[in-house]
Amino acid sequence: GPVAETFRVIQGAMTEEYVRSTQGVFQFELSGDGGGTWYIDLKTKGGSAGFGKPPVAADVVMSMSSADFVKMFTDKLKPFMAFMSGNSTIIGYMMLKLSLERML
């Protein structure tokens, strides 16, 4: 589905350098189609992304609908706008979130 495809793209976009400079772990609690717990690990060597809990504790946890998540990563919805509109809850470090936006 679109969520799994988005995580495949994210995994493909990771570089060692990016992981080194970011040092953050993002967890997503998605509702709706393809929902559940997903993660992006930009802290552990090489980085990883996929379904389930991250291998290490998350620095940022974001809750939103899977539709909003896909829109966010296809640039139709800026994460900050989603946050400001109250459609998603973000717990953690805003700077890490912004660095994730930079990668994309």
C-alpha cells in the first residue's frame, strides 16, 4: 500500500552521512489504511525504516492518519501545517522533525 511504499522510498533516501548528522529516531502511530506503528531510525549505523517499533527508543513520536502521512511525505502536506491544524500530535524534538523534512 501507499504507506509501505512511502517507507521504501524513505529507506532508499538514507545515507550514512545523513544518519550521522541527524541522530534521531522517529516513530509514527498511523490510523486508517496501512496504519499501525512505523519508524524511521536515523541514529543506528546505516539507518533503517519500516513497520513496527524502532530498534532503539524514539526521539519523536507522531500520531496521524495514514492518508496524512502519505500526503506529508509526497509534499502535499507540510508536517508543521498538520501539527498546527491539530490533525497530528508530535511529541519530541522539533529540530529533529525539521531535519527529517530537510532529508525529504
